[in-house]
Amino acid sequence: MAMTVRDVMNRFVVAVETSASFTDMVTAMCRFHVEAVPVVDADRRVVGMICDDDLLLREIDRRPGDLLFEGPARRRERRRAGGRTAGEIMTSPPITVTEDTDLRRAACLMHRNRVKQLPVVDGGTGRIIGVLRKADLLRAFCRSPEDIRDDVQAVVRRHAVHVDIRVEDGVVVLSGTVDRRSGIAPLLEEVGKVDGVVDVTCDVTFLIDDLERPAAPGRRREEGGASWTWRP
């Protein structure tokens, strides 16, 4: 079963309200050694995010001519740098996830949006219940070989094939014989998506090459089995 945010999230939340001062935000980040904090309203609903880069905007050097040639993005950045409260400095709307969000989707959101953490909210109320940090995502790769093998075995059963499975340091090695060559790629793709799998090595023999193009006229087609090796 695919891991979700619930499996690795941190339920200890360091958050600030929209009225928090610059000093309050810096103090919270330094005291709890975090690089970002969610901004919440009076009902604990997430309305924005503040990271250390946002606070460091105050230190941007104003060179002569900056105000004349800066674009819209730079002007917005400068307005945020001059903010005094969390509500004025925060990035909004926030990117959030729920406990049931697939861990791979959460990782994609974090990477695509270049954020350092994702607030975890209750799907019904929108209130914050935890946070997901980059370090939490790495825990998905700390699964035991036995747990990974059990999940890979479930994938193999779904594909109705008989192959041997070996797991070492997160690398899954598949070996054996399958009926048709066309069934190998889907199998490997699904095994690669199992949480904790770092890489997949497959050395199998197929009985029927149903992906081979028809032999050209006048040329004899080889009969029998064939050996095929796949490595990502």
C-alpha cells in the first residue's frame, strides 16, 4: 500500500498568527530550528507561509536606480520586505496537503513549488494538524527490506507472474521467467513506485516476444524463448 502523508508527518506544529511581529517570527524559527512557519487565522486555518528567505528580504541592498527599473515581481518583493506583520510578509495562498495525500504527490508539490515544508490540514475544517518537511519525506526510504519485499510481492501477484524477488539497500532485483515480453515494462513501472524502492534491476526470460515486429518476407523468424535484461 502506498505511503501517505499520515505515515511520516510531524504533528508538532510551530505556527504564527497573522498579527505576529517580525521579531516574533524570527524568534519562533530560531527557537525551534525550523526554516518556515505556517501563518494561521484565529480558527487555526492556514492562510499563508513564511520562510527564512522571506525574512531575509529586509537585507536586500538597495542600489541606486533600483526603484526606477524594477519590475512588478520586484515591487511585490519590496512591499513584502517592508511588511511588519506575518500577514503582510507571508506568501499566500498556501500550498497544503491532507493526511491522505499520497507521499509521492506531496514530494512533487514540494519540489515543483520550491517550498521547504507543507502544512497538513484537516480535510473537513481546513485547520492545521501537522507539517510535512523534506526530512520527513526521506523516511519513506528507511523501510525494512522485508516490508519492501512484501509490497513488491503484492505487485507481482497482481501481474500474475512468477519471479524471484531480492531486496538490498532499497534496490529490488527481479529474476525469473514471464510468458510475454509486453508484461515486463508495466511490472517494472509499478514495482518502481513502491515506497522505499531506490532502483529496480530485472533479469528475466520471456517465452513469447509479442513486441517483435513481423519478419520481413524471405527471412526466417527465430522460434523459441529469448532472454531479456532491463535496468533503469
